[in-house]
Amino acid sequence: MKNHADKQERVLSQITDQNFEGRDFSGCDLSGIDLRAIDLSGINFRGADLRSANLSGAILSGANLSEANLMQANLREANLQDVNLCEANLNQADLTQANLCGARLWRAKLSGSKLWGASLCNADLREADLSSAQLTEGSLIQAQLVRANLEEAKLCGAILLEANFNQADLTGADLNWANLIAANLSEANLRNANLKNAKLYDAIMPDGTIQPNQIFIIQ
């Protein structure tokens, strides 16, 4: 317990010290750290161990979290706008209502993560693992999901306008009431996906055809 308390105090001291050069935590063990509601913008966490860390409400704009391990971390309502999370491990992380607009999440591991109501507009999620992720009512306008794994993902009521799902795997995904207007689903795998009441006007379907109707209703 003392070692953890010492680590907590040391990290907080470095973050809040305006004269601390670079505030570089790349590769550091920060597992279980409590950084709630702290301004962490621009800090380098590349390859850091942040498992089970509490980052709820933290400001991480422009931070580098590439290759970091954020498994089971709490990022509820955190501001991650334009953050670099390429190849980061976010499996089972809680990102409920987090701001991830413009975030770089290429090949990020988000399997089973909680992203209910999260903002992912213009996010780069190419080849990301979002299998069984909870994205209900999330905003993914113009998000890049090329070759992403969305098997069994929950996207009910999600806003997916102009999102790019080219070659994405949406097997068994729940897209009930999702807004997919002008989305690119070319070569996507929609096997057993639930598209009941989904809005698909002007969407490019897997076979390359353009959906002419406003709402796709399964009979």
C-alpha cells in the first residue's frame, strides 16, 4: 500500500510541476493510479501500464497513449479529443460518454469496452477490435472503421452518418435504429446483423449498390 501511495504522490507531483521537463511517462508502471479530473493534455504515456487506472473526467487532449495498456481503466466522461491511442489495449475499459472525437485508435483493442454515448466523430478506428463493444447511442459521424472487428457490437441508436465500414466485420452486430445515412458498408460482413429500423438512405451496401430507402425494415 505504501509503494502505491508513494507512486501516486510522485506521479501527481510530476504532473502538477510546471517546470517538470516533458512530463514523460512512456513505459511507466501507472497501474491503479488515480488521475480523476486532472489535466493530462499533451503528456506522453506511450507504452505505459495504466491497467485499472482511474482517468474519469480527465483531460487527455493531444496526449500520446499509443501502445499503452488501459485494460479495465475508467475513462468515463474523459476528454480524449485528438489523442493518440494507436495499438493501445482498451479491452473492457469504461469509456462511457468519453470525448474521443478525432482520436487515433488504429488497431486499438476495445473488445468488450463500454462506449455508451461516447463521441467518436472523425475517429480513426481502422482495424480496431470493437467486438462486443457497447456503442449504444454513440456518435461516430465520419469515423473510419475500415476492416474493424465489430462482431456482436451494440450499436443500437448510434449515429453513423458517413462512417466508413469498408470491409468491416459486423457479424451479429445490433444496428437497430442506427443512423447509417450515407455510410460506406461496401464489402462489409453483415451476416446476422440486426438492421431493423436502421436508416440507410444513400448508404453504400456490401454489394456496392446504394440503398434508396430512408429506413431499412426487416420483414
